[in-house]
Amino acid sequence: MDQMNETMKILMEEQERIKGQVNLWETKLRKMDEKHNFVDECRWRNNILIFIIEECLQESYFDTLKITEGILRIKLKVGISS
């Protein structure tokens, strides 16, 4: 009976240690999530969405960039810097 009580005590201590580790990792994950959301918000804050430009399948990123810059400069009269 003493051995069973000792084993239960060890298991309960181990369970508490594991709970502590889980809480620690959950806290770290929550902080990382908050940082990720902050960075994501900052990234979006400095961008604009344009819905009037149609993309072609064969069009490269740079082709789309040139078209977008042209629309911003000519139609919207917005200055663009490299």
C-alpha cells in the first residue's frame, strides 16, 4: 500500500510539472500570436488594395507592378518612388 501511495504521489507531482510546462508553452504561444498579429497589422497598414487591375496567367510580378505603377501615376496622379 505504501508503494502505491508513493507511486501516486510521484504521478501527481509529475502531472503538476507537466501542467506547468503546458501553461508556460501556452503563454509563449499567446505572446508569439500577439506579435504575429501586430506585425501583420503593420504590414497591411502600409499597403493598399487595388481591385481594377486584371492579371493574366502569363503575367509576371514585374509586369503587374509596371501596370499598377502606370495606373497610379497617370490616372490617379500619385507619385511613386522605387
